[in-house]
Amino acid sequence: MGIFLLVVAPLAVWGQNTAADSAWLTTHYFKKEVYITMRDGKRLFTAIYSPMDGSSKHPILLNRSPYSVAPYSPNQYKAFWNGPYMAYLREGYIIALQDVRGKFMSEGEFVDVRPYIPNKKVGSPLAIDESSDTYDTIDWLVKNTKNNNGKVGVWGISYPGFYATEAALCGHPALKAVSPQAPVTDWFMGDDFHHNGAFMEMDAFSFYSGFGKKRRVLTDKPAAGFQYYTSDNYKFYLEQGPLKSLAILMGDTMQFWNDMYYHPNYDQWWKARNARSTVQNIPKKVATLEVGGLYDAEDCYGAWNLYRAIEEKAGNNNKLVMGPWSHGGWARGTGEYLGNVRFGSETAKWYQQNVEQPFFDYYLLGKGNAKKIAEATIFFSGSNKWKQFSKWPPKDVAETKMMLQPEGKISAYPPTAHNKYVEYTSDPAKPVPYTADVQFARGADYMTDDQRFAARRPDVIVFQTDSLKDDVTVAGPVIADLFAAISTTDADFVVKLIDVFPDKFAYNDTVDGKGNGKAYQMSAYQMLVRGEVMRGRYRNSFEKPEAFVPVKITEVKYQLPDVAHTFKKGHRIMVQIQSSWFPLVDRNPQQFVNIYNCNKIDFVPSDIKIYCDAEHASNIILPIIPSP
């Protein structure tokens, strides 16, 4: 989420003629800045861009953000021509952008992922949440914005995706369509700051050291972040030591940072901030479109799982789109590649033209036919094809166990030997890095990065199939089912699903596109398709963690986020297992202590055995569908 702050500023050029689009915007639209009063009297700063054409009625598209609606001047226009907004503007949409409560130029107190309050009474100043603020905003807009057609849509990416989810709950009769995109959904289970209870320390610290600073007065400028003494993120976080050291650097005024430390387990405090738990309050008349990236490092979990929750609880018209993108990649650039991996077409433009704009045009303008948008529109990397499904995961998924063999193979057959395992030592003093590169900012390329650097480490174990005789298409969540014995009382488990390219593989620029323009050896490339961490103490319960009994064989079974990928004929399927992924994930001291206040002395090596035998057959369950 923090990395996506850049999306609010001009990025890659979307249109073909920036100067012409800029001139068109200023001659066809006027901008108004207003304060909209909420039911408790607090006023939220809102910038409204309206067509000068008064001969027809126009829909309103609202985006609420904690990242600023700059520029703050009625005479300065946002650089819409650098993104997909331009298509909506040319269609005559009224665009409304709002600083959420407590951020930048809006009054009130900011609360991170503010919990939803059910059974609110309209007009009550006591029941304030993001849905009530959205209701009050929409109500003002439809009553006070000239030439609107009384129909409102809301969308947002990342943190604004959370606000879009909350907007869907507001119940205003003018709200017709909502699109939460890469939505912050559950910050303990899988978005941004925790994955399966493991703390994503680099993202959390880099983001909150600036974003978390308390605003003293209304301001049009963001807070400054932490001043690092090195551009090597691995070096910086390793030298900080335990998480209590980061807390000292952060200071004691960052409320949400402190709250994360106070709530190390999945307690009621976290559950109240799980956006999935309240989606049953979405009215049936509100259409929703969840959008996300297959290779989103921040909020891949949110897109998949918010869709599932709405399907199960809401009963409205609900659809899903997932493309081969990093965080917000469908709203910037072309989506032709990520890192060294190419996707063969302008996937972002295809999505905008064939899914997102038709979605809003239908519900807000009455144009087209929303039935042409499939229930699930999913891009499959590997084969580089869009597929449409009537449900997700697809109906014809076959959950297939891929058995890990003691000699490092993967096969369809369980091992037959007894007391067989593969062993490694996890040393917190030398954690496995997430990339071979020296980096300052995390970046997004690691989500498809070459994993050969990790496969060569002694603390990473590797299993792989023989060369595939046919395509294997995976569609849905992946399950890791490990049987482990560790020498300590806690450990993390990181499982990575990898596509190993043929030994003499090379991209064809004509078919696959030119990629990032950087030469890289793609022969035998080990493409990360999906990786996920599980903090071992939560193997049975996220609410009540449990220590391991040293050297006792223990099952650790958990779900990785969904995959949509075709392993092509001639490729191999690889699984890597390790117990650190640094500094993406904080280091587990590998003892059953409170990780947020433990000391350097608490960090100890752990000898870890992954069993691959007849009695304890570790495996990976892949949701495989027939390839065409």
C-alpha cells in the first residue's frame, strides 16, 4: 500500500497525446473545491471536476483517499491525462476526489482502517465511520452538483480500495456501482503488513514512518519519511535487530504502529478491521467489481478474498478481474511485462477498455450490457491469455497433490520410504533475502523474479518435476501441507511455487513483446509464480498461537493466495521451502516468545526437517484445470 502512494501523482503516460489531453481538459472541464459537512459537523475537502457542457446530465465518479487530492487550487488541474481517468472525462463523467477524514485538508481525526459501525441511523452524529462519510458525501454531491444524473460510482486502488469497500456499505440510493481495486481488506491475514500473522516489516516501517505521523493542522503537504543511512534495505533491517529497535526509531506517537505491537495475535481488535466481515451489508442493487494483480506484493490477498466474501454474503451483482500486474499496474503503464517476465500484450489497456469502463458506463450511463462482463475475468501468465469463467475458482478444478520426494523430486505418487526428510538450518543472523539485488525500495519485480539465487543457498530446499510433457494450468488457491520437525519452539515456513523455463529458452520479441529492454539470461529462468509465509505458531489458530515441541513431527498446512498460471510443456514445476524471506518478513527468533518485544539474544538457529516419507508425506496441492 505504501509503495502505491505514487499512483496519486503523474506516472507513465497513458494517452497518446499528453499536451492535447491537457488542453482538452482545461477547455471542457471546470474545477471547484468545496468542504462537505459530515453529520458530526466535520468538513471534508473535496475537489470536483465537472463538464462545461450543460446540455445533458452526467454521472459522478467518486474517489476517497488518504493520499491527497492535490493540487489544491481551483485553477490547477490534476494530471488526469496520465491515467485511465481521461476516458471517463471524455465520456462526460463528473469526477469527485476527497481527502478522507483527518488527512491533508479534511477536518477530523484520521483512524486507520476505521471499523464499520452496523445499524447506523441516518443523521445521527454518534455513528461515524467511512461508510457514513461516504453517504454524506454522495448525498451532498447529488443535491449540489449541477447537471448530475443522480447516479454515483465509487472506485479506489489500495487504501482507497478499502474506502471503496466501505462505500458499498453506505446504502445511499444514488450509489449504483463500486470497484474496490487491490483493496486493503485484512491487515493481519494477508494484506500489506502481515501475512498469516508474520509481520511485513519493510513495508510497514517504510510506510508508517511518514504516513503514520500525526497531523497537527490542515495541510496540503505529506509528512516526511524516515531518513535512512544506507540504500541497502537488507543491511538496514538486519542491523536494526529485533522489532523493538524499529519501535524506538518510529517513536511513541504513531498510534497504529503501536497498536500493531499491542495486538500480536488475531484478536477482536484485528477482526473489527477485517473488511470482509461486514460485506453482508452491501445492498443488492449495488454492483461490485473487485480488481487485482496476480503479482501484487501489497494487496493480492485482498482482491481474491474480498470477492469471495461478497459472493458468500452479499447476494449482489459481483465480479472479479485479475491481471498480470503489480500493485495498481492496471492503472499505470501498459501491463506488457513485470520485471524479466513478459505477457505479450497491453493487458492494462485491454482491461480498461473491455471491463472497467463498460462496467461503470452500464450502471451509471445505461450504455452497453454488463452481462458481457464475465463473473471472473482472469489473465493466465505462462500461456498469456485472458479467460472468462462463470465462477472462481472454476467449476472444473481438480485439487491435485504434488508429492515432495526425499531426493528432491515432485511426483503424483506418495513416497514409500520410511523416516525420510530433507533438512536445513535456518539462521536468523543470515536470513534468506527476497532478491539477489541490492535495493533500497522494495519494488515489485521480485514477484516474478529469478529464484536461482535462493536455490543455491543451503538453507533453501528445492523440489521439482521432470520436464512437463503437457501444459499444466493452475487456477485457484495453492495449499502447502508440510510435515516438519524443528529443533526449537517456533519457525516460519516460506513456500514458493516456481516455473522453471527450458534450458535454451528465449523470448520472441514479435510474440512476447520487447519487455523491459534489459538483457537477462532467461535460459532455465526460475520464475516466482507465488510465494507465501506462514508463521508456524499460528498453524492451528491465529487467535491462540502454540509453541512447537522440539523434534516432534508436526503438520503445518496453510493456503497461499490464488494462482492463475500455465506451466507450459517443456517447463518444470519447482517448489522451494525456506524459513526466512528478508526483509520482506521480520525474522522469527525461532523461539516461542513475543516477537514484538523480544531481545537480540532470543534469536537462535533452528534445524528444520521437512518429512517426505510414507507416514508423513509433505505435499503441495495445486488446483489444476484442463488446458485447452
